[in-house]
Amino acid sequence: MTDDELVNMFINGNKSAFNELYEKYINQAVRTAFLITKDRALSDDVAQETFVKCYLGLKKLKDPKLFRSWFFKILVRTAWELGKKKANDVPIEEIFDKAEAAFEKDEETSDFRLLYEAVNSLSKKQRTAVVLFYFNDMPVNEISKITGCLTSTVKSQLFLARKRMRKYIENAERKGGLIANEA
């Protein structure tokens, strides 16, 4: 079923329709919140609070076809809000514990870690744009609606984020190369 069909069913009294929306979006919500907040425990809280806000406000959604954008707008704002309340510095080991289990090869894990370190080096707004664009396959205009920024601002954030991530990765690889050459 489509999101708008599930939203309409929920609005018309079918509470199980919300459970289907929950199941459809929970993993993506937790992953997105994790990438924005850099905190596994907080990402669960962000996802749960987002679903509560959606449950309570779903009947006010004017166009059920816009559920996905509306949902992620709430998710991003909740992540920013709860992220401010929690210290931003989290040990890197804690960030990658769960993600590393998905990778079997050391090389893949190393590349994965480097990518996430590069993402985590970004400002909050750049990181949010990157997470929504690359990890959630959202178009720039949808990210614009979610973050409340102009599309040109989102494009700029993505451009600057790519540039910063490229530099971060190049520096990390150069440092790795220097360490290997010195040994």
C-alpha cells in the first residue's frame, strides 16, 4: 500500500494502518537520526519521538501524498532538537559498533569507517543534507522542504559537504600512507 492510502486509512479510524507506516519507516528513521546525531541511543529516541509526533498530528496533514516529506521534516527537526540537549562528542567506537557487524572484510570496514568519519566531520546542516540526499535518496527540492532551506542553499550545502569530505578522506589516506611508509 502507498503512504497516502495508509494515511487515509488511519484518518478514517484504522489504527493498524499507522503500524504499517511505522514498520515501513522505522529502520530508515533510526539510521537517519543516527547519521544526524552521531549517537545510537539518541537515534532510537529521535525515531520514537518522531513517530509519536506523527501519530498525534497525522490527522492534521493536509495532503496524505506528502507524508514522507512531512515525516522526515519532523524527524530532522527532532534530531536537531534532541541533539542540542546531548553532548555531540561520542567515542568513535560507539558510533560504529553496530554498523561494523554488517561488514565482513577489514578493508570494507575501514572504508566504511572513513566514510562515516568524513560525514561526521561536517556541520549539522551539511551532514543533514548529505544524509537525506545520499542515504535516503531524496531530491534537493524535498530536502529543501524538510530543512526549511532554499533549494540553492541545499545545493550549496551538498557541494561544500562533498568538498570537505573529499579533503577529509584525502588527508586521512595521506596520513595512513605516511604512517605505513615510516614503519
